[in-house]
Amino acid sequence: MRRIGEGGLDIGYWLHPHWTGQGMATMATAALVHQGLQLAGIDRIEIHHDAANPASGAVAHRLGFTEVERIQAPEGPKAPGEVGIHVIWRMTADQWKARKLSMPNK
């Protein structure tokens, strides 16, 4: 999605509980980051999630994203179980390239 301004894309993901914990979100997100950073004019990709959702943060962390900010959602929590704090992770094109170069066969 192009919600974060010029030069950036953000990725969101949801899985049915039956499919969690199998690496699917991580693999799909890696593929989206790879493709997204090949688009003209895209220099960063972000993942945003509620602080009460550590599984989403774990995907970002596993892929080498950097947590850049935590902000109070102006509208508060949107769903039951949320706390209304947005966690923002970022991967730049340079970070992705360096990550790929440091991982043999990736």
C-alpha cells in the first residue's frame, strides 16, 4: 500500500490461526519487500502494527526491519485486544541489499 508517502510502501498481513507459526507471513513479507524495493521510486518499506500484536513485530524483526517509532493512535484502539499504540518498523533499500549480501544463498 502507498499510505506512508512518496518513496514508501507499507505491508500488512493476516493469517488464519491454523496457519500461524509456520513461517508463511515471514516468507510472504520477504517476497513483497524484495519486489516492492524493485519498483521505481520506492526506497523504503514499512510494517505498522498495534503494540498488542507481538507476532507481527516478530515478522519484521526476523526480516531485519528496524523499529523506528511507537505512536499513540489518535483514534485509540480499533479492535478488541488492541492497545492503540502503533509500532512502526522500516526497511530501506540499502538495508535490504546489505541483508541479502550478508546471507549466503538468499
